[in-house]
Amino acid sequence: MEPSLPTLDTRPDPAQPVTSGLRRSMGPRHLVMIAMGGVIGSGLFLSSGYTISQAGPLGAVIAYLIGAFVVYLVMACLGELAIAYPVSGAFHIYAARSIGPATGFATAWLYWLCWAVAIGSEFTASGLLMQRWFPDVEVWVWCLVFAAILFGFNAVSARFFGESEFWFAIIKVAAIIGLIVLGGAALFGFRPLGGGGDGHPFLFENFATESGLFPNGFTGVLVTVLAVFYAFSGSELIGVAAGETKDPATAIPKAMRTTVIRLLIFFVGAIAVIAATIPYTEVGLDESPFVTVFSAIGIPFAADIMNFVIITALLSAGNSGLFSCARMLYSLADEGHAPRALKKLTRRGIPLAALSLSMVGGLASLISSVVAPETVYLVLVSVAGFAVVGVWMSITASHFFHRRAFIRGGGDTSTLAYKAPLFPLVPILAFTLCVVSLIGIALDPAQAPALYFGVPFVAGCYLYFHLRHGRKTVQARG
């Protein structure tokens, strides 16, 4: 972290939101579904089986509980900052003003690259899944179709984006609720759609494996926790949308509480049902565990239903990612750290130039995944994975320095519309857990490239900033 003094106004007035050319047109339900849309994706619908196979049934549930706890800590820190300074590209601004401008610059580009890579990956995955129904249509055709649809959703207005994300997320949430309710009922022996109950496990008998509660040892749980952190990425999108939220002092706390509770119920509930239904030795990446569970309880056309849901999940995450990318570039331009053209808005308050460049970045990522998957794309994916925890660290550190400056400046915490509890324990604990997860990455060969490429990328951002903007920053402070 930079040793510079915090430059945030230490006496923010939550009743007077920071002005912005972006329009405040989204409410709490939009914020909740934007966060849910960013979090609930292929990590739950496709990769959760791999998590269970590595950690075991009980270990997977514990890993997701730990992940949800860290999300709560980060969201608590983000909530206080987002209300005090409801600006677009929120946590990039917080880092720039409370830690240092170079940290804000690095945070913004880390997060932009994270979602640009995700957008390209989701277009490709969606195109591949569409071949189940349209095998004669090339994947790249679907990629262009989906890119045009998501660009249109984002280009109309912030509220239109919020509405589209709301309905995208509704489909995913309905699938998860269906799994929890119907799968849970089947575990109690109630299977009206099934062809008999023989062979279906009862309650949590699958948790007691032949190798004990943790078949791969507790180290399997620890390695899985790292992946779970990434699975929960996207919850911080509430902060990105803060600058376009009506009545942020009321909407943001409500949205954050709702998001944490729903993620806890949906993720842990779904993992518990899947782990109790499918033996951990039989889950993997060859089939979505949702398909396996729905088929086991007799849901007709389970594979086709989940194919549709997973495509929706991918497009929903891409929709949120494109929104986030555009707001990060707009925020950088607003700070003077990116071309001024990216700050231009349409009549409806949309940063169209920033949106267009973000879409180009997503398509470039898509192309690299085909042309150079083992070189360029590997670097992009590694940095994107590293970015998630890096951004969470930036949020928690920003909150720590912001609150400390607020108190030192004579501020009264009782006047805050929302304050993170147990300061400074919450930001310190969250930051520490994130650091531990990064250290743990080095122990997993599959995730180690995130450090090999992520750390040099951040160092490069700091170096570029100081070479390009360092003198201006010093002169401004002087």
C-alpha cells in the first residue's frame, strides 16, 4: 500500500450524493439482482461438482460457508464507502482517494481486465451450449448475436440494463430454488416425479464417506476455499452501480443485506443438496450437477432445462460484466487517468465510448481464447482470477483508511447512515483472509499462474502510473 495520506473528505454527508453525469435510475431490487447476476454463474451450475469432488460433501459446504463469511466482511466495508461516496466505479475511486491514486489506477485496470476476459469466455461458452439445439450453426455466430444483445441492453439506459439483469437473474434463482426445494424433498423420501425411491440417498447419508467426513483431508477444503472466493466474485458490483442508484443511503444497505443472505441460502443450500444427492466420487465436470440432481428426482427434460438456465447464467454475468467494464473506464476518464473521450455520455446518461471499448476488449479476449489459448489467453485468465481477491483487498484497505481519516478529522460515526461493525476488526480480518488465499494459490499448481502473471501486472500498473501521472499528482498535492 502507498504511504500517502488519505485525501478523502473526512466529513461526508450521505444526504448529499456525489454528483455525476450518470443518471440515478436504479433501486434496491436492481442492485440485488445485479450482484446476484454477477455471482451466480457457471461456477455454481457447472463447477460445483468439481468442488465437491475435491473437498468432499461436508468440506464443500464448509468452504462455501467460509466464502459467504468473507463476502459479508467485504460487503460491510463496501457498504459504508458506497453510501459516503456513491460514485460510478466506486471502489476504484475509494482506493484512489483513501490509499493513493496509483492503487486506484491498478484496481480499476485489474477489475476491467477481469470482466473483459469473463465477457469473452461467457460468449464462447454460450455459443458452445447453443450447439445442443443448433449443431449446424457456428459458435462464432452465437458469440456475435449475444454480444449484440448485451451491448443493446447496456446502451439503452441504466434502468433498462437493471431490468434486463433482474429478469436474467430471476431465471437462475428459480432454478436454484427448484433444486433446493425438490432435491431437499427427495432427500426426505418425497419424489412424486421419480420412478421409485430405490437407490436414492436419505438425508445426509452421503456425507459419511468410506474415507471419513473429509475424504481428501482438510487440505482439500483449504484449496477449495480459494476457488470459492472466486465463485463469489461479482457481489461487489453493487459498489460499481452506486453512482446510478436512487437514494443510495437507503438502497445500498438494503441491497447488501439481501444479497449476502440470499447468496448464503442459495449457494450453501444448493451445494448441500447436491452433495447429499450425488456421491462425491461421481461428480465432476462432465455434467452439470444440477442436471444429475434433476434427473435423479424425475424432472423431465432436465438436460435441456439446465442448458437454457446455464446460457442465461452466462449471459447474465456477461451483462453485469459489460456494465462494470464501462463504468470503470468512465471513472478512470473522470479522474483524468484515461482518454477524455471515454467520459462522454449519451442523452440517456450512458458512457457509450467506454461501453464500446469494453465490448472490443471482450471480443479480443474471445479471439485470444481461440488463437492463443496457451499463451495470451492463459495470461488474461490468470490476471482475471488474481484480480478478484486483489479488488477485495483494495476495498477493505480503503475502508480501513477512510474510517481512520474520518475519525481523525473529528467525524462522529453515529452520524453515518451505515457503518461497518466492529471496526477495525472487520476490514483487518477480511484483508488478512484475502492475503492468506493469495498465499494458498501458490500451493495449487492449477491456480499458481494467477500469481505469476497477476503480481507483475499490478507492478506494471504502478510503474506506468508513476511514469505517466506521478509528477502531476505531486504537483496537485503541493
